[in-house]
Amino acid sequence: MKDETFAKLATSIKETGEIKAKHRAPSRIYEIKPPEIRMVRERLDVSQGEFAVMIGVSTRTLQNWEQGRRQPEGPAKALLTIASRNPAAVLDALHAQSRCPTTKSRRLSTRAARVAKS
């Protein structure tokens, strides 16, 4: 590694430590705002209970998100962002595992097709 490149890397690491310790403000902040959860759920045409099971959270957690008492974080936030942009893909992906022809899986497959058309 060139000395100049190493010096830049060392400076960057030092700045990162200062930002983390709140001794320096970050030069850029990337903020991903969670989508309106209720709107996403309604676009998917599923109940709170169904949607909670789909994304792997409790119904109570989903209710807290929808009512603004809590905010989704991490993977849930990412999944909700994807669902807001492409709800049919989310329905298809989350229900591709259950290939058994139950009434519920057929209903969700129908919803996925309907959402894809809209």
C-alpha cells in the first residue's frame, strides 16, 4: 500500500472514531424513513395479523408501528421499504415457500396477482 493511501485511510479511521464519540459531526447523514406501514399493508390487502405473520413480527409490534408509538428498524424497515415499492414481489416471495394449496395461500397468490396489475 502506498504511504499516501495509508495516510488517508488512517485519517479516515480517526475521523470515524471522533464521529462515533460525538466529538465531530458527520459530513453526510443517510436517513431512510420508514414507509407508511398501514398504507403498505392496505396495498397488500391483508389484515394486521396476516401482515405481521408475513414479515415475522407480532401483531402488537405492527400496531405500534402503525400508530406511531414505535419505528421499525433493521431488516423490518428494509422489508417495508421493498413492500412499499413492489408489493406483488413481496407477496410472491414470502408465500413461495408455502406451495401447498391451502385456501390462505391461494388467497394470497390471488392478491399478489391483483396487486401486480395495479
